[in-house]
Amino acid sequence: MKQFLSILFMSIGLLLLFSSFQNEVSEKDRRKQLIDAEIKKRLNDYRITEIANCQKRALNEASAIVDSILIANAINVRADNTVKPPKPDKPEKPEILQAKDSLPVEPLFDN
């Protein structure tokens, strides 16, 4: 009976020892998982902000290029409009047609 109790106590002690060891390992694994999750979150946030900043820079550069092109085109158009076109030629005088009614003109009212 003493031998059974000693084996029972030793097995309980070993069980507690191994369970506490696994808790330490799993605690380390949990910490590592939390750290990895935080790193992934921060990297994702960084990527999102960098992509947004890159898009803003690209739009600003594109709008500057478009503005320059529009200004250059406006200057060219203005330069083209300064030349007056030549005056058109005068049209030929039309032929005067005689009226078909050739009666003399008489006064409307008699005095």
C-alpha cells in the first residue's frame, strides 16, 4: 500500500510538472502569436498609408503635367488667333431688273 501511494504521489507530481511546463511553452507561444499579430497589423496599416500617399503624389504630379499642357495649348491658340484674316472681296453689283408694269405713275387723289 505504501508503494502504491508513493507511485500515486510521484505520478501526480510528474503530471503537475509536465502540465506547468506546457503552460510555460504555450504562454511563450501566445506571446509570440500576439507579437506577430501586432506586427502584421502595423505592417498592414503602414502599407495602406503608403499606398494612399503614393496615390496622392501621383495625382498631384499628373495634375501638374495636365495643367502645363493646358497652359501651353492655350498660349498656342492665343498666338494663332492674333493674325487677322484678310478682308473678303466685294461682291459684284447685281443687274437691275426693270419692272414689268410700265404704266406712268398717276396721283392717287384728284384735287
